[in-house]
Amino acid sequence: MTAQEPEAIQNRAGNKPSRFGRHPQEGYHVQASIWIEKDGELYLGGGRIMLLERIEKLGSIAAAARSMNLTYNNAWLWINSMNQLAPSPLVERTAGGTGGGHARLTEEGHNAIAQFHKLRAKLQSLVPSPHPYPIKPR
């Protein structure tokens, strides 16, 4: 690359961190992601599972959202969507007051997390990681 090339092109050359991994590795590597849809709509994915787990840990939708750098509105949209798509709600909340509102996972919410982790583990068992994918340069 020359100094005359636009900065955006120079950044594509590897100066930016990997979008998907926090620990970039050289060469080609197989990656896989899993999500669950219902009737063509996203039901569960990695981000939504993380939100559910943080609600369980922190007891608050607002605190869980802040810990993920999400707006409360986006977190609520995710929760509302999951609750509508699930057989029964995954998250229950109590209205705020003197002590503020609280949220907790229902039994269905705990089951959804467990099933998602089982599916993710099954998928990961199929991915040949951490061994590099055998592509040889031309």
C-alpha cells in the first residue's frame, strides 16, 4: 500500500481488529455461529442469551443492558420479542418504585439458556478448532 491510498483501504489490510474475534490468529480458521428462529424471526442468539444471563446475574434489565453497552430500549425490544416467540415468557419484571424495578428469569428462560448452550456445544464439536483450516496460498 502506498501513502496515497485512502485510509479506509489501508485499514482493510489488517490494521483493524477482527470483527468476530478478540484474539486474531494468522491463517484461515473455521468459525461457526448459531441462532434460533421461529417463523422467520430471531428468537435466540448469542447476544440475547448474554442478555438473559446478565439479567439473571444482575436482577435488572437496565443493569444488564448497561453491562452490554445496549440501550434499555433495545434490551426491552429483545426481551419483548423473545417473550412473544417463546411458549411462555422468559423474563418477568416488577415495576419500579422506591427500590427500583427488578427482573428475573422464568423457568422457561433458564431452559432456553440451557438448550441454547447444548446446541452451541454440539455445533462447536463439529468445528475443527483451534486447528487452522488447511488452505495453501497459490
